[in-house]
Amino acid sequence: QPRPVLCMLPVGRSRLALAGASLAYGTGLFVAYEASRPKPPLLTCEQRRDRFAELAQGYDGDVHCDEQSSGILAWRQELVAQARGRVLEIAGGTGRNLEHFPAAVSELVVGDNCEAMLQVAARRVAEARVGGGAACCPSAVTLAVMDASALPFADDSFDTVVDTFGVCSFEAPVQALREMGRCCKPGGAVLLLEHGASSLAPLRWWQAHRLNRHVDRWGCYWNRDIEGMVAESGLRVVSVQRRHLGTTVMLRCEPAKGEAS
């Protein structure tokens, strides 16, 4: 009498299927848990400024390893190396870019809306002067508290304007970008390195879902449409690079001055 035939998956495929099912089940539980958690309210402008002040002293230690391992630190260096002449850095924070400005920078003005962050930057400038001489940062550096959406400078005041991870934290990001273009000379450069919405739909959903918690922790809106905001501001994009599934974007822009609107 013929024996019954048993259909069995090969051991490797069986284990793979089991692992896939376990992963899907675990992911479902995690998503359900996350969706059920209450979201903190979004911080006001004043509350986010207070958050930046709270983060200031430990900020460099909090982000340095992540920036180094993810390649963001190398991108900072690549971006800032393009600066020339009289330079304005917006949202300069604790001065993480100071040591990367090239000798071609004759003067550097660093602005931020958080005084506590600039105090850390001031110590960094002083330590660079003592420890490494003028080569460690531009010889003429001015630090000032300022509002990115209403910059206290005349039109065409700077050869280069730099902003790294500021658009995600500005209260009025498009206006801030317009101000960068206004202060930049015709033919100058506006150099941007920013967090933004991913090019991958599931990750965009995750960023939107986690937005309130991320703002509460870092004061940062990490899912803004950076390129859309740049286009709305009137800046002309010369080059753009993206990494980390589109969540990090580096742009070289020019002020679109003298063009018909």
C-alpha cells in the first residue's frame, strides 16, 4: 500500500518563513503600541528655545558619535569648505562648523537665536585660539543672537551664507531662507545641510508619527519638505545631494537676484 506523501519545506526555507512571520508579528505589535501612545503637545517657539538652552552644554557629546558614524560630520566639512569671503552662518549653535571653515573665509559672523548655544561656541573659539592658533577657525569671528527670519544686515552683505540643520528648527523656515538670499551677494552661495522628510513613504509616516516626541526631545521638525521650502523661498538650486533615504539633504544655492518673477 503506498505511503502518504508529506509536503515539507526545506529546513532553511522553513526557518526563513518562521523568522518572517515573527518579524511581521513583532512589527505589528510595535506599530500598535506606538499608535496607542499619547503624543506630547508640540512645543511653542519659546519652549523650543528653552529646549535648545537645556541641550546646549551637552549637545556636542550627544550628537558627535552619530554624526561621525553616519557621515554627517564629513558632509559638514564638505559643505563648509565651499565658503568664501565674508560669511554669515545662521543657526550656528555650539559652533560645530567653526574648525571646518577654510582660509578663504576673511570674516565669519555666526548667529543663533539661543544665547546658551552661542556661549558654548564662544568657548570653542577661545579654546581654538589658545590650542591651535588662528588656523583652527577664521581669524575674525563674531557671535550674535539673532532671528533668522529678520536678519539685521543690509542686502548683499555676505559672499556666502551657511546653514546646517537650521531649517528644521526655524519658526518661519521659508522666510528665513528668503532672508539668507537677501543677505547674500549676487553670484554668492547659500550652502545648506538639513534634516527633512524621507523619500521613502513608510519612513515619512514614521517621521510624522514621531514628530511631537522628536520636537519635544530636540526642538526639531525633522519631516519638513526642505527642497519645497527652498523652491518657495526663491533660491536657485545649483546642486543637491541626498543621503539616509532622503532624510539628509545638502544643497548649494544662489540668490535669484535680478531675475523676473
